[in-house]
Amino acid sequence: MDSPEVSLGNYEAVYEYYRAHQQNRWAAKLAYAALALKYRPRITYAPGAEAALAALLERRTQLVVAVNHLTESDQFTLAATAWRTPLRRMIGRTRVLAKDELFVDPAQRKKVDMMGSIPVFRSKNHGLRAVSEAGRVMMDVAAERLNRGDCLAIFPEGTCNVEDPKTLQHVNSGIGHIVSRAEKLGCSPALVSIGISYGSVVGNVKRASVFVGTPVVDLGGKPMDIARVVQGDLQHAVDGAVASY
């Protein structure tokens, strides 16, 4: 299937394509390894988190990885972190929700497709009413990918935090809806919160402090309840990243 133009008016074809899109895993691994060498994040774990994460992956538990959002380079820090943690085994089988602007330039789209990205049409760019149906389909696709064995990475704040990098912005309910829909399909994903800190100079993205939280394995509940769990757990991971910088 040819890759469609990523535009809101074409959202049905877009999500039909990304419902099944699979990047080249070897190319993805090479890219993640190169990013790990370039960005070199300093990674710390909550007590027991590394072993718990490895055990979940060994059991092939699907993961929803929630990450705070500070700069346009966060996805590179996340990729570098994945290479240097047990998440490495999921490279090529992880979907990353990314804003639709990243899919406009053909060269850039090639890169984000290789990273396993799925486009998101944001209400801040297109208006809430305009994106409502596209958002519903996107959440269905994300839930289906989880149920088929992929992991999912999300920046649940939805936009860069330019106010206070130590304090998480409001976590939107979208992550809760995705998890809830995945559970209705029979999947029981675990939450892994990853906090990022660049210290006092947010633009200094090299050698970030990254904190991997203890996986949360019971996410059952209504979407808003799940979002509140993510809010608290991800703030704890951000606190850990700041303290470890």
C-alpha cells in the first residue's frame, strides 16, 4: 500500500495505512544505536524497575511508555534511552504517537516512519471539532497495535512544557482512552513512565538525565482514572530525573 498524504482531510486513508505499517527493524535498530551514541542519556531507575521491566518484556507484556515533553528533541532522547535499557528488544515493534507536522516533509517523514511513528492531528492546530473523528480512529488504531503485540510510546502532555520543566503539565485523557480500548480488545498493557530533565538549560539536550519508573501493571478503570494514574506516576519519574541530573 502506497503511503498516503498525511492531512486531516485524508485521515481515513492515513490511519488505514498506519494500522498495518511496519518499518524495517534493522534500519530502526541502527538509527536507535546511532542516537544513543549521539545523545548519551544518563539513565537511572526506580528501585527494582529495571528488573521488573525486563521481566515484563520477557513475558511479552505490551507496554505503554509515557514520557514528559520539554523540547523537539525529546523523541531522540527517548530513542537513545530505549537502546540503553531493556526496551531495546522492542525497537521495531514500538509505535510512537507524533504530531502530524512531522510527516509533511518527505525526508523527515521517512525518518519518523522508520522510527515507527503514527501521526496525531492535534486540536491546538486544527480545532477540537475538526479532529474529533480523526482522534477516535487514531485511538482505535493505537489500541489495535497494542493488542497485536506492539508497544506504544506517548508524550501525554500533548505539547512542549515551556513554563516549568520540573512540573508536569496536564495529562490529556487520550492515553486513558487508548489503554481502555486496548483492554476491551483483551490486552492488558503495563505503564512505564520515563522522566527527562535537561537541567537548568532546557535546550542542552545532550547527556539528559532520564529516570525510568517502576512499571504499573494494573491500569484498569475509566479513561480519566487511567489518565490520573499516568499523571501521578509520570510526575514521580520527572522528579527522579530532576533529582538525578
